[in-house]
Amino acid sequence: MKSINKIIIAVATLAMTTAMTSCDYLEIEPENSVPEESVDFTKTEDMYQPVSGVYAAIRTKGMHWIINLMSVVRDGDVWSGRVDDQADLLTIGRKYEYNNSFWGFNEMWTQYYGIIKVANAALVSLDSYAQYITSDADMQKYRSYRGEVLILRSYAYYRLCQYFGDVTILDSNSQTDMRRSTRNVVYQYVLRDLDEAARECADSRPDQMEHIGAVTRWTAKALAAKIYLNMGNYSMVETLTGEIINSGKFDLYPDFYQLFKIPGKLCEESLFECQATDFGMGSGDYVGVDQFFNCAGPNISNQDTELKSTEGWNFIGYEKSFRDWAYGRGETIRATTSFLNAGETQPSGDLIGRNGNPDNTDCWNGKFYVPLSQFTPGRTTYGNNNNVRILRFADVLLMNAEALVRQGKDGDTPFNRVRIRAKMPTISGVTVEQILDERRMELCCEWGERYNDLVRTGMAGSVLGPNGWTEAKTYFPIPFQQKDLAPDLNDEPYTELIY
């Protein structure tokens, strides 16, 4: 079997047309796309190369550290963690004041559209290869590879809608119309792609794929379920999550503490991960996610390990009110895993250091923490060699439970599977409120899930309103740089699907 990471390295030179660090999606050709005039499309054995380029775009663009920070600071449970750097993150999260000239908004917008441009180019390349396919087996590969690209592109659109609401459907890289579409119209576009991917992609877990870690039909179904959940279509959520559960391919990783560390990479709980690897070597080739983990790393030390200490940028802090809520409901395993409290020693033996600025956080995100004993000797960067978890089976179970209960059915079984792993007592006759609380704890500090839940359930006003949140502040503003480049972003969005 082939690793996506190895393919990415092998084709890196071929797959880059522009060595830019960010992508202006209006003017610059996409990274990781192969110019057609330099490719021999008769060599169908190379057909996966453009697909690999899209995975590279997810890793290099979608995992930008500012995207990570901006995704979690608005939910009331998490804040930026620092008062002495990136001041806009403080006002975004604790006051809901959005400065549309903040560089992070533009970075988030351009990085996700950069992924979409790479995916669009990959689809064109795949269609060019398809003209020379002569066997049924290769045609099936083409359809499956196309499905993978559609899933990755759909993921980028999902995040854009999550953060910006109404956004542009960029159906082609030659498109000049940048007028936005409503969020529900974008959802229609994405769901159409995910339906195709669910039919054509492999019936496997990501860790079972020929290209290890690739997305599968089950990834498509999980992402579609999240969209239907936002739309309030609980029947479809029940159907899709039920299919994932009944496939028998996924299960909860038994050790929640190790789930987010090296042993939990691409485990049976994973439906989608962004991969990183140092290939087990202390130097040389490394496929990483830049500063994604490092930005949230506190100071860590352990005199009993080969690597004695490491430190990150000390961003992302848990509010004390959230920690008190978690401890008050009896959380142990999930609290130990999620909360890196200053001055405490982890089960691994690592000591979490105190920050020099007393106004900064004293509790960091433990889901990004890798024990010093798990570092590859010679590597010292915080979070090195760890994957970014994007879609987990625990989320699928909780979506299934909520969909069942909202339709007047019994959601106890999927709900309690998550509770039992966390060593929490089971509950009979579970309610929607209890499920939302479970999501709050299980998915804390993961991609803004709590904020999304507050918005989609209408709870944001009562929970976040006292801090300045209003319905008008549900989404980030369209970056002013993009409006200058494409004035039609100011137009009223399309209300029907035109692509």
C-alpha cells in the first residue's frame, strides 16, 4: 500500500506551478496543479498525482495556524490564550467585534479557495487522463479518484460556509463571476458532489485504503451528515450516520488519552485526518502542517526523556468557567486529555510549565499535545509527526443520537457509546440538551464545533449574547481585500443553484 505522504513528496516538484506561500484565488494559478502542456495524460498510471496535490493543499492551506485559532475562539469555552499577541483574536472571541481588515480573515478566505482551485485543476487533469483509459479497472480508479477530490473540495466549501456563511461557488478556475451564493445553495452544490463520491469512492476506512489515509465513501457520508444537521434535516442525518455505524468499519478508539497522540493516528475512529510524518527519522524529509500544532503548544519538560523540553507559541486557552463545568459534571478522562493545566504533570510524566505573563492562559489544548517520549529522536518541534483529526466516529455517534431524539426516537445507544469510553455513567432517555452537552465536552476545541452547535440550535443569543454576540455577527465578514478585487462579492447572493 502507498502512503499519501510519500506520493506528495515524490511529486512535489512536478505538481507545483507556483512557489507562492498564499494564493490570491482571482489572479494566481493554483499550487499543486500540473499544467496540462507538461503532462503526458496517456500515462494513466500517473493518474493519482493530481489527487495527491489536493491532499497537499489541504495540509499546506487548510491547516494554517491562524485558521485553527479563528475556528475555536468564538464558542465561549475557548479564548486565544494570549493578551500580548494577535489582539484581533481577543476581540473576535470575547467581544464579537470583527475588523474586516484583520489579516486572518483574508488568510482563511484565500487558503480555502486555494484548496478549491487545486481541486478544480485536479478534476480537469483526471478528465484528461480518462480519455486514454482502456480498462474497466482503470475507469473505476478514475471515478474513485474523482470522488476523493470532490470530498476534499466539499470540505473546503463546508468550512467556508461555517465561517463566512454565503460564499462564492468557484465551479471553474476560469470563472469570472465571483458573486456569492447563499449558504443553502452552496450546501446543495456540495451535497450533489458528496452523493457522487459516496457512490464511487472505496468502501473502506482511511487506514485501509491503497493510498493510506485517503478519504472514502464513509468520509463523504459523514461530511454530508454534518451539512444536513446544519440544515435541520434529521431524517437524512439519521440515515447517513446509521449507514456509517452499521457498516461495522468504525469504532471508538478505546484510549481517549492516546486518541489524539501518535498511537491514535489513523485509528478505527478516523474518518478524515490530515497526515503528517517524519518517516521515523530524526532529520531529512518531513511532511508537516507548519505551525498548526506549535501555535497551541505550552512549555513542556521532562528530565526522564531523551528530549528534555519543548515549547510552542502558547495560544489557545480554555476558559475557567468551562473547566469548572467539566469538572463539575464528573469529567476525568476527557478533562485529563483536553486540559493541559499549568504546573500539572501529565500521565506521560511531562510537566506543563507556567506562562511568564500572568494575564495569559494557564490551561492549553491537550488535544494537540504529544508527550516528549513519543517524539522521534532528533525532532523537537511541538506536535511533530502528529496528524490533524478532522472527522471522528464519536461525532457520527452523537449526530446519530441527536437525529434520533429530535424525531422522537431513542438515542441512548449511540450516545452512551461515547459516554462509556469516557468512563462517564450511562443515561437513559437522553435528551437533546444532554446530547449537546456531550458534544460540548467530547468535541471541545475541535474546529469550532461548539460555536456551530450554538448557532444551529438557536442558543447562541442566550449563551454568547451577554458578551456582545448578535445574529448579525454569526459569520466573519468578507475580507475587504477580496471585495476590492471582486466587487460583485457585494451583490446579493444567488438563491438558486446555477452550476
